Amino acid sequence: LLQQAHDLTDEETVNQVAFNTQWHYALNITEESDSAKYLCPKSLWNMRSIVVDNSLDAMLFDHITDKLATLFKVNTENQRIDSVHIKSNMRRLGRIGIIASSIRKFLINLKRNHKNHFDTVDNALIERYLSKESLRCFSMVKPTESAKTLASVSSDLFHLVEQFKGLPDITDMHSYKLLERVLKEQCTVSEDTKQVTVKRPKEIPSDSLQNPSDPDAAYSGHKGQGYQVQVMETYGKDEETRDKSLNLITYVHVEPACESDVHALIPALESTQDRELAPDELLADTLYGGDENCQKAHKLGVEVIAPTKSTKEKDRITLSEFEISEKGEVVSCPQGHMPVTTKKKKTRHTAAFDSHSCSSCPVQEACPVKKGTKYHYLRYTEKERRLAQRRAYERTDAFKDRYRWRAGIEATMSEYDRKTGVKHLRVRGFKAVRFCATLKAVAVNIFRATAVRRALNGDKAAPGRVLPALMYAFYVVK
């Protein structure tokens, strides 16, 4: 936890445990012997592996967060949620680089574990991918030759997959399964002619392999390769007590970059409800605030405040411009005309307007009210009604005053990266990335708890005393 809080390497962590008195205080090391203060690097690796493999990082986050919430009497009624993009310690590769690196990795493992099968591989292919300059050559391809090179490496990929397809010892290798995955994601193979065709970029799925060294990383069209972290935190509206109240990160969840924010809201609410840290009011971006999510959150007792998606028809009159009652019935149109009758059948509403008024209306071409046999009719569903009322509410000052607090989570994301280095990690693989990101979120909570504790105690000492206070906070939590 201390290592992730200060963004240290393993070597730096071992040195801090051995020589830093503040760490001794935080870890309650009272002995002066070398055996008490010395930490073998292998012990650090082994203990970290135990935590990672058993998902104990999530347990640490829940336990420490719950304890801080109790100690500082955190008000969880108002919260906000957002996601931040993070990168593991992998190189950014293009399509040629992904295929070439996958082939190289497979050939190295094949030579190491199955020398007899390695000897059956074409020497020209081995020279192409295992020479010292091989990967450098593939990274320096001219744009005019990229299509030809991509077709060539795809053909080599297919031939390797076909050559070892019937050998169980080979097909069970992790590097061979990566070859099959890349072939399926990047290429189309004709069953009749056995010819390989490279897929167009738009046909490549967002969860495709980004680098053989990190098979769990994915791609986001908005932010690029890597992972993302869902973060939910509390916030206070009272400016007088803001410095003396703890804004606590109540939920953190790591996922591949291809995942949409649409699916993150309900798991976050359910997790915080199980730990009795759920909000009454949650601020979020548009993707979180879909109608389905809002309805599910309402059943959980949470009001989601988020903008709705903008309508594509810019020059058209929308349902939100009609006056609608609390029961969902249209009271009047934008021109002030009242409907003759209104009717509801299951989830569908119908409002009938006088045809004479509608026929002479100056905005009838842009109006959603359409001519019928007897009247002009406006038809809409319950979902359309809810979205219309939300859009109408978004134009009010009350919504703007409530939603302006969402911007504060951007400062949290900045603090998350600036203090702990979460956006550029030293590890690869989903489990290791989740471990680092989760414990760094714990560190942010403890940094904040330290600042609040100093404010409550009236500590106006120099900034240099923040570190001893932080170590005391670690000791209290422990």
C-alpha cells in the first residue's frame, strides 16, 4: 500500500522499509534489528502475488474505506462518478506490430520448449522474425508499403497456425492461442481456398489483442489502448466546512478500455449499498444517465442527475417543448394550443389536437403532431415522456446549479494521477493493473484523510509535516 501510494519501484520500496523511520512508525516496526527491518525483494513479490491472485486488493479497499467513513463520519448522500483511462507497461503497436510480435513470441517459446517442432519451421520465416533487427524492420515500414507488409505477415501467421494445428502439445501453449486469437481478430480465412484476407480497420473489435505482452488490454476509440477505472466519490456542498469534511472515494473498479460507461452505474450503486455507503443523489455524464439506468437506480433509491443524449433533429420541435403534467399528459403545445382529448394505453400516450388550429399553425412542418382522420395526433411512449421531461429540466437554473458539482471529479482524477502515477503503471496484465489502481485509490483516500485531520486539529505547520501525518494515518487504519 505504501509502495503504490508513493509510486515506488520494488528496489525503492525495500530501501524505504530498511531505512525510513517514518515507514517503521507506520508499519509499527519497533525493533532495531536487521531482521525486523530487512525485506527481501522476493518476499515482496510473493506477498504481492498472493494479494493479486486472491483479489485481496478489493477487500483492502472496502475495509479501509469503510473505516475512514466511520472515523470521519462521511456524509454519503451526494456522490459523483466518472472513469479515467490508464495504461499498463506495454508498447503501443499497430496491426503489423501486433502480428509480428505474436509470431516472434510463439517462435521463441517453440524453440525453448519444443526444439524438434521448431526445426520444422521454414528457415526464411525464422530469419524474418527472430533476427536482431526483425521487429525494428516491421516498425519502420513505409506508409506506401504497409498494405503489402500487412498481407505478408498475415500470411505467415496463417501458415504457422495451420502447421501446428493438429499437435496438442503446441495448441495448448499460451503463445499459440494468441496466434489463433490474432488470426481471428485481424484476418478472414476462406474455408474453400484457404486464402487470408486482412480485415478493414472498422471490422476489428475493440477488445482485440493490443500487445502480446498484455493480452488483457483493450482499445477505446475515444482514449486509445489500455484500461479504465470507474471512480465514485462523495462531495460536500457547504463551503464553510469543505476543508474539514472528507471527500471519500467509495467505489473503484478496473476494466478493459473497451467497456462502456453505460454498464458501470448499477454495479457501483449495488456495491456501495452492500457496504452502506450508497448515495441518495448521484452526478454522472451522459453515458451513465440512460433512461434504463435511471429507472434501475430509482428502484435502488438513488436519483441520477445526468444530461440526456442530444436529439439528432436540430430544426425540429421535440416533445420536451410541450407542456406535460406530472401524470405524463400533454397540457399544451409550444404554440399554446390545448389538446382536445388525451389517452393512455399501457405505455403509449396519445394527444389529439384540433385539426383547424394545427392546419393553420406556422410551425406545422417542424412539429411532431401529425394529421389523422379526425384530429391531429401526438403519440409518444413513457420512455419518450421521461426523456422529454428530463430535457426540459436540463434547461432550468435548478439543474445547472445541481449539476455543476460534477466537475469536481475531474480534480479527483488529476489528484489520482499526480500523487500516485496511476495513468502510467509499471505492470502488465489485468490482475496486476487492478491491484495497483485499487491500492492507489486507497492511497488517495488516506492522503485526503490526512489533510482533513490536520485541518480539524488546526495544524498550520509547514508542508513538510504532511508526510509524518500521512504515516500516522496509515498506522491508524492498520
